[in-house]
Amino acid sequence: MERLRKIIYLLSRWIDKVAFVGLILMLILTCADVIGTKLISLPVPGAVEISALLGAVIAAFAMAQTEVMERHIRVELFLGL
């Protein structure tokens, strides 16, 4: 059982690093899209769709590490304020 926990822990750490790389890629993509649109009128094709996909991957992959660390995620929504 301890061996399985160690494998799950190592796998979740790897997945967490993939989520971090996805976050950095989303940051670079968004910056490139804004700069391209505002300065040279040439946006990155598909930037919105790629950012949405990366956001879903980041959220799903980060949850694995959060669960292994036995932590909680809290989301606050402000609607109609």
C-alpha cells in the first residue's frame, strides 16, 4: 500500500509540473496575442480557444496535487454586484 501511495504522489507531482508549464504557456500566449493585436494588428489565431483549453487542463491537473496534499479549493463568484 505504501508503494502505491509513493507512485501516486510522484505522479501527482509530475502532473502539477505540467500544469505549471501550461500556466506559463497561457501567460505567454495571452501576452503575445495582446501585443500582436495592439501594436501590429496581428492577433494570434486561435488564442482564445487555446487559452480556454489550457485553463481546463491547468485546473484539472492542479486538483490532483491538491487532493494528494489533502487541501481544499475555494472558489468565490460575484454575480450581479
